[in-house]
Amino acid sequence: FNGSQCSSLHNSLIFDQKVDNLLPEISPTGNPQPLYPLLAPSPLSPFTITNSTAPKLSGLCTLDFDAIDTMMSITAIDCFTVFAPYLANVVCCPQVEATLMILIGQSSKKTKTLSLNSTHAKHCLSDFDQILTSQGADNSLQQICSISPSNLTEASCPVKDVDRFEKMINTSNILANCGKIDLVNECCQETCQNAISDAAKDLASVSSEFDAMGLQRMSDTSTRVIEDCKSIVFRWLASKLEPLRAKEALRGLANCNLNKVCPLVLPNVQPIAQGCGDEISNHTSCCKAMGNYVSHLQKQSFLTNLQAMNCAASLGKKLQKENITNNVYNLCHITLQHFSLQESGCLLPSLPSDATFDKYSRVSFLCDLNDHISAPWPSISHPAPSSCNKTIRVPALPAATSRQRGLYNDAIMFLVYPMTFILLTIR
């Protein structure tokens, strides 16, 4: 261990009110001041991931939770009560969505349907929450992840029966392209994504309605219907794969979309424009404004390294619109890590990763620090850098994953003990 930093974190942590306690003041250079370590409780108190009470199930859900018991445990840890709001975008919510798809898919082996009606969906989502909460997950996942019973139905997709699905769709093509996806190249080559989209379009083109003359009405192939049909295709795929393989595929595809955008809310940049105006006549004033600004970004959520690049590009474009043309990232030593949560700006790998739990290290997850890469200042004449452009060096491209820790130059692991937040830096 290279070093450790600790600060108190209560399990009832409120995102807006408590996270400030974990963040040091940002210096005018934009580099956080170090935290001095606090001692963890000694000896450590007994820790368990589960509550003492059994989940209160409705008894009205037809889904087979036993078929994905391992998956439910993984999801509970990924959405552990303390971290769920911070890991929502990158880890928790993608895992929740994948687990629901796998649950319906695996259950379709018995039910022969790839969706639930609205009544069953309400009961099943409640049971889903109860089981996860009993294993340590946050009790407000529906709000955190914007999940509702409608997410378990077929929504606007006209096909939901397994038999009808398999008669209409080239299922061998889906399995060939999505049975085992290439996590490194899928986001750029879109082999599985194209197969999923083609199948969804075929489903969306089916009309289940007929007019008064008995003629089939024109089908609705709007974007909304196609997206709803993609969920049906994902569930069918999850029924044909082992749950862990299905999880790998679904999380990989989800990360392709996650890594394309900046999930942060970027506040008004006027304070930076004021501090960095007049061709940056006062470097100290400018960097203080930048430091104060990024300190607010660090209160929002963990990001992947590729999301951080998108956020740096988005903020840079906002500043350029305010006539700030000088590279203030270089001037103020702003790195990709400044866009993510915590004092060092922990960045998660661009490939899907999960939190882990054992009785010694408790709940932990790996963060890619990647040697403090400078935030890229957007070029006015060139598009933003893309991970699919092989001539551009993107930090921690998916050649390095959480399972290949030796490939990281630098990493951080967060460990959760009762009432204590421990940050360990690993070389």
C-alpha cells in the first residue's frame, strides 16, 4: 500500500449535505490539498452485508428469483446503500437494468413470455426491491435509477411471446454476434448492437391492429417502439445465455452508451469567465475560479475515464463560448480526475466493473487513476477526441480492466467499514 486516507462516513449519508465533508479545499492550482488520515475503528466491528430481517415478498410475482440468486447478490453490492447515489450512473443502475432483463429472460423459460402485465410488474418490482434491500442495497433504487413497473412490461413493442419472437427473428444471428461480445471493440464495431437493432426493427414493424376491413394497419416503427423492442430482444438474449454471460454482454453494451456522454450537470460558467477574462491577466484569480468550479463537479458522481474526457470537452466548449480561448486546463493543472467524485477524483475503468465484498475488505471497487492525465482542451477546428479514433491516445482504453489490475499504472480502492470510509492507494 502506497498510503491511506480516511474520513468519517455515516451509512445515512445524504448526497447533497454530507459529501462536502469528504472534499478538501481546492487550491488555486486546481490540485486538491491532501487529507490527513483518521484511524479506523480498532478492532473493527463485525460487518454483514445483509439485514437481520427477511424480505417481505408479495407472493404475487411469477418471476424466478432463485434462477438469478448470484446476480441479485452482485446487484445488491453494486448498489450498496452508502455508494448507490455515487455509483448510480456507471455501476449501480446499469447493473439493476441488466438484472431485471436477465430475471425476465430466465423466467421466460417457464412463462413463455418476455414481459409482464402492469399488475404483475408492480408486484415483481416491489419484490425485487425487497430482496436487494435485505442484502444491503439502497432502499430507493427506483428513484435513483428511474425504474418503474413499466420497465418490466413490453411497453409499445407489439411482440412479447417467446414462440412468436423466435419465428420472426433470425435468432442464430443474434447469438452469433452477441453470445460472447468483444468488450474492447464492440463499442466501435457495433457488431452485437447492429444485430440487436435489426431484430428490434423487425419486431417494431409488426402491427397487431387491424382496421374495420380486416386489413393490417401501417406499423409503427418510431424510435420509441424500436427502443422498447430492443428490451424484448435483450430479454430473449438473456434467456439463452447463462446469467453471468448475459450480464457481461448487457453491461458491455450499456457502457458503450455511457461512455459517449458526460453525465454531470455543468453549472453556469460565468464565475470562470469573470476570473479568466481579459486574456487571463490574473492567473491566480483564474485558477481559483476553476478550482472552485471543479470542486462542485466532484460532488456529483463517479465517472469512467471516457466520461471524464467528454465532460472536459463539454466544459471547454462552454468556456470557449465565453471567449476564453487559452487552455485553462493546462494553466490550472486540471486533470481528468477533477471531473469525478472524491478528493483525488477517482475515475472508474471504461469497461464495466462491479463492487466486490468479502469479510476482510468489505465493499470495495477499483478506480483507475491513470497517472493524472491532463484534461484535453477542445480544439475549435477539430472534433472532440473519440475512443474509436486509433490515432488518439485515450486513457485506459478497455485493454485494462478491473480483472487486470497489473495493467494499471496507478489505482485506488475504496473500502467501506461501518461508519468509516477508507481510501487506499495501490501501486
